[in-house]
Amino acid sequence: MNYEERKEAFTVIVYLGAILVLSYSFIANMMQAMVFGAAWFKIAAVSGMSPLDSPQMWTNFMHTRSRLDFLFGGPFLPVRVAATIPWFFQYRKFVVRMAYISPLRKNFPILNRVASLLVSWVANLASLGGFTYLLVKLASIKAGIIPPTMQDLISFPSALL
């Protein structure tokens, strides 16, 4: 292998590694969203109030979420890894498609790959935030409380101060 081939091989390995980390992160965060939704439902169902209603409710919610995370976090690592394997191939197709349609593809191939990873990371954040919000809304409805609006969730941290 000449220098250019070694450089390209290294780039591909790093690129695939980053895609693997992002795909695992997506699966792990989806499971965290489910834990978050389950803790929300438990607190809302037991108290009849939203965890956002008071600092004490938020503390109870965080303790419940922590206990559920302890229960489902470590023991479910093999499940997350197993779910990542098929997801990786779909996720890779998405990232490569982003790189393929980018105008940077011909002139800046390395920057193009970095940009496709950043786009996929932003897509991760958006989809996980939306999924978590959906679970909170559904848990609130199931528990019989008024679901929080997006504004409630955004303004809540300042209410704790």
C-alpha cells in the first residue's frame, strides 16, 4: 500500500468507527428515553401531578429514573449491543447518503465525511428529543394528567433556580 491508500484506509476505518459509535449511542439513548418515559408515568400515576409541578416532584422523578436506570442500564447492555448490529447497517446507509448528496464530496472528501457525521448526530438529537417528548406526552395522558407543552419543558430548568 502506498501513502494515499493507507491514508484512505485509515479514513474509512475512522469513519466506520464513528458511525458505529453514533449508531450505538442512538440505541442506548432510545432505551434511556424509554426509562425516562416509564419514570415519568410512575411519578405522574402515583402522585397525580406532573414531575414539573414542584422541585420535590422533580426530585422524586429523578430518584425514580435513577432506580429504573440502575435496573435497566447495565443488565441491558447486551440488548443494546445486539440491537446496534442490525441498526448499524441502516444507519451507515443514512450517513453515506448524506455524504453522497453533499456539495463537498468532490473537492473536500474528508470534510464531507465529517459533515455527514455531524448531520447524522444532529438527526440523532432531533429524533431522540422528539421520541422522549412523545413518551412523556403519552405517559402523561395515560396517567391522567395534563401533558406538558414544549414550552413547559424548555422553561422548567429556570424554575428550579
